[in-house]
Amino acid sequence: MKRTLLIILSVMGAAAWTSVQAQLIDVNFTDDSYGLAGWGGNGVNGAAQSGAAVLGSAGDTWNAVGGLGAGPLVFAYAGSPAFLASYTSGPLVDSTGAVTPVTLSLIASQTYSATQPGWGNSSPFVTAGSPYANLFNTMLVATTANPQQTVTLNGLAPNQAYQLITYNGSDQNEAGARPSLFTVNGVTQTSTYDGVQSTLINGVDYLVFNAMSDGTGTLVINYGVSGAFETDFNGFQLQAVPEPGTLALLASGAVLLLGVQRRRNS
């Protein structure tokens, strides 16, 4: 009987823990202009970030979305330089590399790399050898000419709570701190990058949102200009928040297992 109970509790705990470790989707935006004196739209796709950032763990898989070249995760550019970049369709993978039903569409005023010798640009994340170099090297941009842009996720679980991390870090050629403004589910936050940091700091190069998909499984990230020439958007992480019932199941299982262990020791 005890053995059967332990098996049941183990199964319950494994199921609950799997749910607690909910699906994590990581995206870094790339273009092809790394080391070039101009915008994107004239070369191959950039490199994917890997491993943990604010969320995740070592070895996590990221989606590198942008640039040109073969494959489903590439931008379409309306002009050259790369103004009005757009992207639609293409399944994203989760942090384990498994294909998900989630798709992404976006509009950006332009894209560029933070490391462009023609403009004297260099990203502290790249020059300092940060483990987040690929995440912060290239970005979507909203400018005063096109001040409000969007990234839309479809195929999420309907009415699901998520933790959303948005990343914003640009280059050293900023002439002072650059604020980037993000709005999710009607909540607006501003993160001000100083052009110096090469570590993850909340409110400087990333923001944390408690987000929720709508009834159709859609979540929209709005980004726009906030008192500066541009808002920079390097990438994001999205992880489902477990339901309270799942956490209660995990806690109940732990209590029962502890009771069984105590009876064994008595």
C-alpha cells in the first residue's frame, strides 16, 4: 500500500513540477548588419542567443528572428536601408528546442546592429564579452517617424497568465541615456539604457511584465518612442505562470510524502 501511494504521489509531483516549469519561449531579434556601416537588409541572418537570461537555464534554445537568408524566421524589408521591417508566420521553438504552436508577427521602423564602425557604434555587451552579446547586438527600432510598433504572438493558450521579459539595450553612441517604452495589456513601463552597462539590470536593459493572453491566445507587445529618437527592442522571454491549483497540488504532494517518510522513521 505504501509503495502504491508513493508511486501515485511521485506521478502527481512530476506532473505538477512539469507544469511549474512551464514552457519558456526565448526570442532575440537579429538583422544582418553586424560590423557594417548601415541598417539591415543586405546579408545573412544574425546569431541566436543561447542559455539563460533573466529566465531559463544553461543550454536553453533561442529563436533568432530577423535578417535575410533561408528559413522561416527572416524579416521582409520595405526598403533599403531597412525601413519598415516586417515578419509574419513561422513556428517558434521553446527553450528545449521543441516546436510550439506559437507564431510571431512584427512591424519595426527599422532594424540595425549596435556594432557598426561607420557610425562609431559599439555595444558594451559585445565589447565586454558578455554572455548576452547575441541578445543585445541587434534590435528592432521604433523612431519618431514611426513611433508606435508592435510584436504580436498568436497560438498561445487562451486567457493564460505569463511572465514577460522585454530587453532593450543599444550602443555607446547614444549622447546620453535612451529611454525605451513598452506597453503590454494596457500597462506601460519605461526602461532607460545608459549605453554603459553590460549586465542585466531591471529598468536599465530589461523590463518585467505580468501579462495575459486574450481569449484567442493572442498577446501584443507595443513599443514606441519615449522622449528620445528611438525605442530599441532586442528580444524577449515569455513563460506561462502555473495555475494556483497546480502549485497547491505540488505542495500537497510534498506534505504527503513528508508524512510517509516520518511514519517510516518512527
